[in-house]
Amino acid sequence: MTPTTKTFWRNFIDGEWVDGATDERILIDNPATGEPIAEVARAMPADVDRAVAAARRSFASRALLDLPPAERGQLMFEVARHLGEMTEEIAKLECLDNGKTLANGRNDVKLTMRYLQYYGGMADKLEGRQIPLGPGVLDYTVHAPFGVSAQIVPWNGPLPVGARSVCCALITGNTVVLKSPEDSPLSLFKFAEACEKAGVPKGALNIICGYGHDAGAALVAHRDIDHIVFTGSVATGKSVLRSAAERVIPCVMELGGKSAGIVHADADLERAVKSAARGIFFHAGQICSAASRLLVHRSIYDEFVSLMVKEAEARSVGAGIEGHDMGPLISARQLDKVEGLCRVGVDEGARLATGGARLPGRKGYFMAPTVFRDVHPEMRIARDEFFGPVVVVIPFDTPEEAITIANGTDYGLAAGVFTRDLSLALWTADRLVAGQVYVNDWWVGGVETPFGGTKRSGYGREKGQEALLGYVQTKNVGIRL
Ligand code: NAD
């Protein structure tokens, strides 16, 4: 099935849809069938140069910067409006390009519109300070843009993850070169179309699709970028940071996670299980903040595991566009990785309560929703990120032990706690080392709430008012009167 009438996509540079420097193309497949659905002009380092040059010219022209902030905000509202008109098309595209369910695809568009509206509304509210220095001096601060912001996006939620960084950059007067993920680039091309229709100045936003090892690496090492926003794995993040260090480029790093949900003995069990199941099986677990480790009090452990197994086995797995609950993983490579790590878990002595392998007889990259029990916190499956629909359930005896286990990995993205005891909830939230803590439901929050990591999960924040501070630098102006 063709996702849209357009099956060949060019890169969006300097307000034009352009061929690549070479004739090479990236074949985009449907993860539910393994069949090709589109081709993309493969961006090479020469295309990166062209995109960065366009963003630099646009920044130097001050086309965005000289717009009154309120008008920059209006532009974002316009982008949101055009995007909204394409909701069904983009949602279907995300089913076919990314393996999402239709509901998830629609929600991505809605979420992206919210980002555009939220940050559009903040464009004229980012105020500096006037600092009193006594008679004869006027001193004030302004939030100045960095210049050209290089942005790298992973495959799992390209539209909202990409767009939230783009709109923060544009409303603060930066210009952008974004490299979309090579596995699922199409929704961000639709975003570029919405920006084009809305009248975002030429060159202010450039979207290219290439592989990480050449186009991505060339972008973050480019001599003419001023700022990096990287969302992806810790391993790639480290290599991006090495490039950034060479030129002392400020970075926002949104990396992986192995987020722990603590279920205390007094928790509302049914609610905790439902929420945790959504937290790990939504988008087949390909969410950085998935509830991938569950720490459950020993007194309710067996009951919790059997309810989790029921939840896993109740999910219909298949092509999202056909209305299934859970879609495929993004690629054969990711399926091999997730399945391989499950085998490690079995070898380590953990017990498979359900799942543990790909679904047989399917052409697509479908992994069975998986629950591991009798997991020890030192096992690799309790420490490494699957980025798939696999949850490990670990027993604990005391709240202190739960905190030690929860904080005992290199990651620190999200964490959760389920209990009816408010004091215990606050005690736990206080001790969890994570960028965000959810109480009695996974993913409590929204566009308005800051999101980001601690430890190897990265630094800087996206979402909420805090995010904007990652896109500006304070400039102080002192005037002798
Ligand atoms: P990845 O690190 O392999 O790739 C991410 C992006 O980096 C892709 O666009 C890729 O092309 C690019 N890339 C690869 N090598 C590069 C290089 N040397 N230089 C520059 N760019 C390069 O990650 P992935 O496997 O696509 O995504 C999954 C990871 O992303 C998971 O670890 C997940 O937790 C993380 N993630 C984090 C967040 C967050 O907000 N914290 C959100 C989504 C995903």
C-alpha cells in the first residue's frame, strides 16, 4: 500500500526540495511487511554543507530574528494549522513508515500541534532582566540565539521529537538543520511542507535525511554550526559530544533510559498493572522513557507478574493500520537486537513469563510482548535498554532496597512509584535519581512539563518553559549613561 501519492522524497534545503549531491537513495520499508514504501534522496556530507550554508545565510539575514517575537509565534500557529490539515495523511504515513498504530500516529500530530502552539505562545514572553547598578548605568540582559542549531532525531517519534526542538529554535531566532532518522523520515518531510506553507523564511529550517555515520557525523562536526540537539542512544551521544567538544558547541542531549517503576505493597494493583503495561507496550516499547524495569514488593510479586502476563497476552500484535494494539519494531536489526537480549536473559537465569521471541510466520518485525520474572538487578537484561516490548520484573523487600535497585543503573531518565500512601510516594520520588518521576500512573505530564535525563540519559531539558533556555544564551548589555 502506498502511504501517500508521493514515493520519492527530496531533501528540504533553503526553501527548496532538492536532489542529493549523488544519485544515492535510501529505501524506506514498512516494518509491518518488510516491503518498500518510498525512497529518499540520501543526504551526504556535501548536502550537509549545503544545508548548513543555507541556515547560516538565513541567520545572517536576520529574516527570523528581525520579526517581532509575536510574529514568530504566529508563524508556529500557522505551521500547526497546516499540519492539522494533514492529520490523517501523516497518521497513515506513520503507520506505514514507523509501525505506529493509527491512534498513535494521530496523537503524534496532535502533540506536535500542541508544541507549536505552546512555544508559539511563548515567543513574546521570553523576557530579560534589568540589573540595578546605581545611578548613571543601565544594565540589561537579553536571550540571544546561538545561530545555526544542528538537530539529530531518532526513529521512534520523529515528528513530535523533531518538531519540539525546531519550534524552540525558531521562536528564539535560531536557524536549523535537522537530520531526520534514516528508518522513518517521512513525517518530518510533511512537517517541512507545513513550514513551507506557513511561510517560515527560506533557509531557516532545513531537513535532510542521511545515515548517521556520514551525514549525521558530518553535521555535528561541521565548522559552521553553533548548537546541537541530539536525541538518540548513549553510544551515539558520546560520539556527538566528542565532536562538539572540538569546537566547544553547547548541546542538549536526550539519550536512552532503563526506567524503573516501583510498585509498593499497598498499591492499587489493577491500576498499577494497567499503567505499567501501557508504559512498556505502547509503540512496542520503542519509547526512551518506557517502564522497562518494574520493581515489585515481594508480597504482591506473583500476583503482579501473572496480571502483567495477562496484559501482555491480551494485546493483539499486527500492522497498526489494521487496528492492532501493538505494531512491529522499526527494523530487522532492532528485532534481532531485542530478541538477542532476551536470549541473554534466559542464559543469565531469568525466567520468561511470556514472550521472549519474534512472532513466527510474519514478514514484518513483530516481537511478542515479553515479561521476564525472577530477574536480578545485576543481570544485563536489568541494566541494558531493549527499546522493545520487554519488561523485567524484579522483587524487593524494603523501600530502601527498591531505591537502591532503581538508582542502580547508568541511566536516569524517568522513574515511577505506585502506592496509596502519599508520604511513601513523596519519600520515594525524593530519592529517585531521574529527570521525571511519575506517581500512580506512567507518563503523567505533557507538553508543559520539562523532560530530560540525568546521568547517562543526558542533560538539558525539552518540553515546558525550561526547554527554551537550552536554545538561548544570556547576553548582558551594560550602558554608562
Ligand atoms: P541512534 O543513536 O542509533 O540514532 C539516533 C540518530 O543519530 C539517528 O538519526 C542516527 O542517524 C544518528 N546518528 C547515528 N550515528 C551518528 C553519528 N556518528 N553522528 C551523528 N548522528 C548519528 O539511536 P536510535 O537507535 O535511532 O534511537 C533509539 C535511542 O534513542 C534509544 O536509546 C532511546 O532511548 C533514545 N531516545 C531518547 C529520547 C529522549 O528524549 N531522551 C527520545 C527518543 C529516543
